[in-house]
Amino acid sequence: MLGILITQCAPVPKGAIFMFDGSPPAGWQVLTDFNGRFPLGDSIGGILGGDSVHNHILSGTTSVASVWGCIPGSISPTHAHSYNISTNPSTHLPPYRTFIFAKAISPMEYLPRNAIIISYNPPYSSEFRDITDSILGRFPRGDLTAGNVGGSLYHNHSFNGSVDGVITYGGGCDYSPDYLFAVWPLYSHTHNCAGFTDASLHLPPYRTVRFWKVVSDSIRIDSCALIYMFDTIPPCAYLNVDTLFIGKFLRADTVTGLNGGSYSHTHSYSVNCSSFEGDPMPSTYGRSEGTPVSHNHRISGVSHDASNIPPYRTVVFSIANCGLSVKENKVENYSAYRVYNVDGKTVHYGKGKIELKGLPRGVYFIILYDGKKVYSVRKFIKR
């Protein structure tokens, strides 16, 4: 049983998802459902969602305005308008850099050239190139072509709409024949409001990592230094789901393990609307004199919120459980252990301090147990 467990846990397990900065070689299945999408941490992979554009609703009450009445110096009742205006759509794609996403068809001991490693740590070998600085602040996005960049940190919206109509007094007068009284004509009107919202940041929830690129052929990887992606719970005992990635996207940074971003955003706005738009209502007495008084209003406030979440494809982010401290080919003391190679063959066993001095360089799996009960499986790379 232990041998079966180990043979399923090569350095690159079957089903492991990696990004590539070029076309993957044979043995890798390109995952086209990542195209145009960003990997999002979840407890199960393969779920699609999110969007690239959105709009907002601006609603409230305008500023108050008055119109002049018939008698010089008199003012008709003040008024305001309610409004409910939809903005024009705008994109909220964060800054990105495209990669090709592919899944390992079978277990592998090596990563090919142009494979991308994500990690909390910098690379340990010249066979890996740290490309974090070149994509600093960007999010990986799936595409059939690697290396394209786009997206932005901020956006705003244009809008053009009308406030609700209000009936007010106009600026002309209807006089009776004997001029004993005056009637202010009623006037139904509205206003047009057009402009732009203020800009807002639209970064989705993220966690920062480093990006390495494999620059040599057939390179063994140190699983203790990288973060894997899967569509299911990790198939290997030494890999644990990194729950800190659930609900978060990857973002490149030289300082790793930082969380940021948010699920939604709003915009502030403040615009003067146009002067009146409408027609006088029928006069009550005699003839109507004068014209409706020109005036305008201002709308201002904060929009309803909208999503920051771009198009995504979920993955299960997992990190190697490599808790063995190593010094001069010796590992911490345990009651009993058994060492397997990647083919599942026992190459060493014993009790107490684990000695690896006589073993050749390679990848090994150490089973720690008490009697017949296995309580830990650790991966170890001897260089």
C-alpha cells in the first residue's frame, strides 16, 4: 500500500497544473478553459465564473433649485428631482500577463523548459530564472499565446440619463382682466445629467507569490519550494491544500504571502445637470405670458457597488509539507521510518536518526510511523 502511495507522488504528480511561457511538450494537456481567465483558489477546480465588464447605478436626489415667480423678487417653491441612472459599462480586468495552462497527463520526475513555478521563496538554482520583477504587480491569465500583457489598476464610467420629472411654477404670469390677481403657470420638466464618475481601484482579492521560469531541459524541482495547482484534493500525502489561497488570485511580488484587493468597488461622482427640459402645462386663466425659468441641479454621491472579480477558473492551490530539517544528510529523530524512491521501492529503513549519506542524489519519500500506523509522509530531495 505504501509503495502504491509513493509511485503516485512523483515530483510532478499526475493532474498537476502548471503555467507555461510557451507551448508545453508531449505529456501535457493544454487546458483551454483557462483562456481569458485567471486562476482562483477554491476547494474544487474547474469552476468557471466572473466577468470582464460591469456597470453601476447612480441614484438619489438632486440639489435643490428655485424658479422666479410673477411678482418681481418673488420665488416659486423650491424643488428637487429623484434619479436612477445606469452608467455605461467599463472593464475591470486587473494588470495581467498571459501564460498557457496545462495539466500533467501522467506522473513526471522533471519539469520541462518554459514551465513556470509559483512559490513563496526565490529560486535556488541558475536553472530557474526569477521572472517576478518583470511581471511585478500582474496577475497570470490563461491564453493560447504566452507573454501578452494588459489590464489596469483603475477605471471610471461615463453616464448619460435623465432625472425624474417634477411639476413646478413657471416664470410667466396669467393676469385676470382687472389685474386683481396673478396665477403662476405650472410647468412639468426634467433635466439631463451626463458626465464621468471618479476613478476607482478594481484589484480582486489576491495573495502574492514569486514566479520562476525553467530555462533548462528536464529539471528536477524542489517541491518544498513551490505551490501546486490541482482540480481536486492533492493526490499526495506530502501535499496540503493551502487554505490561505481560497477565494484569492495570484499576484506577482518579491514580497510573498501578502493579501490584498477586494470583492467589489464603488465610484464617487458630482456633475451639474442641464437646464430644464419640458413643456408648459395649460394655463388656468386668460393667456400665458413669459416662459419657464431656466435652472439646473447637481447630482453627487457614491454609486452602488459592483464586482471586482474577473473571469476565473478555479484551482486547488497546494503546498508541500516539508517539515524535515536537514543537515549533512541527516534528518531529525523519529521512532521509525522507511525511505522510498520515486518508483516506490524501499531503499532504506530504520529507527532514530534518518541517515541518507549512502543514497545517490534524487527524490525520496520518507514514511514516518509508529508500529504499523503511518502518521506522516515527507518528501526529501538529496542534491
